Amino acid sequence: MLPGNYGFDWNAGHIVFLGAFYAVLAVVALTLAFALIRSWRKLLAGESEAIRWQTDFESLPAHDRACRHVLTGEFRERQCPHAFDCRECDTHPKLIERRPPPEVEAAEEDVCGMTFPLDRFYHRGHAWVRLEPDGTAIVGLDELGTRLLGRPDALVLPQPGARIHTNGTAFQMRRRDANVRVISPLDGEVVETGDAERSWYLRIRPDGNQGTAFQHLLHGAEIRPWIQREMERLQLALTAEGAAPALADGGVPVADIASSYPSADWDAICGEMFLQG
């Protein structure tokens, strides 16, 4: 009972109750205030992308947060504890050291009729990055991502001089009703922009050296099991939207998956595949 209510009396029991009640209110109010202050400071410091990525990552199903070492069979089951940023993981470099060197250095990996060149690194949000001789790196969209979006209706690229951050927004594309935020594979400064005709979208000057800047990205023998898992995810996403799997004869994805399913909720499908939470 609170003051002003019928039957309230200023006795010891009511005073203790009021003290506990208002103490709880004060704790809740202070917690909310500190949370708002921290969020506001992060926004002012340009960390909104990191906040959004953490939210998107945590909202992914557990199966989609599998550690990259599950893909290669080094773990039977393990969820990534670092939001796909292996640079923060103590386990990752130890496992990399144990891997035997590849017997033959192939030029590309063919998976389900799609080509994934092995001279580049891949982010699990379907962006790739390739280091150039001049020390810059170009960023593009892998073949599965390209087939998902086809030819985009609109493209939004950052201006030269802008900075992009790992797991933040690299660039944005629109296709039908889908607004896709392609996740950045690296930290760096944009020095040039491309387009679909050039098969890449950004040239950046990456932060750090190759040993650390690329450590969190998939490469080599990790590509095949990753894409095979991605094809399973795509089929599940299409099935959830009432569409049949977008595979041509022989299990190869059609060239423009979006055009093949005009009635599907493409925003939901792309959100699933491009790790939008």
C-alpha cells in the first residue's frame, strides 16, 4: 500500500515496504539511464554499426552462428563466441597452426556449379576481399550473393575517404522489395568505388597487416563446406517462403534466383542469407 491509499498508516512495516519499493525503482531507473548514456556515447563515437551487428548476430539461429572450425570438422559442435571476428579468439590461431598445408594449390573452388576463386578471402555475409599488389584490397560480392540479388535495382556506395569497419556496412543494394546491407569484411578507408560491371564494388586501404587484417575471413579448404551449408540455409529460407529450392538441373542455383520467385518475400530471404538478423 502507498501513501494516500485507504488504510495506509505510517507504521514500521509500511515504512520498510516503501523503502524497498523506492529502492527498486531507483535501481531500475539508474540502470536504464546508464544504458542510455552508454548507447549514446557509442553512437557519438561511431560505434552504431558494431551495436547493430551484435544485435543481428545474437538474433541468428544457433545453427547459423556455428564456428568456422565446425565447417571443416575440427569441432563437432561449437557456436562462435566472438560474432565471427576470429581476431579476438584464442582458439582459432592454435587450430590454424595444426592444419597441414594444402597438397595442391588450386586456383578456384567449384561448389554447386558456382566458382569461388581462392586468391581471395570470404566473409560469411557473402562479401569477398582480395589483396592487390599495391597494398589496397578490393571488395566484391561472391557468386552466391550475386545470384541471390541478380542485377540490383539500386546501389549505394560509400564515398572515397569514408571508413568502413569489419561487420559494419560495406555498401547497400536493393532488389525488388529487398534492401540488402552487405557486411564489410575489413576495416579500412575507401579509396575507389566500382560497380557490378567491374565485378567489384570497393577498393579500400585496409588497416593493419595481412596476418591480422584477414584472420577472421574464410579461405582455402573452408570455402566448400561453408557454401554447402549456405545452400542448405537457402533452401530452408525458400521453403519457409513457400518456394521450391532454386536449383536448376544438376543441383546448380539458377543465375538470378530473385527473378525465379516473384511472389516470395525477398526481403526476408535476403535478410536470412546476408546475416541481417
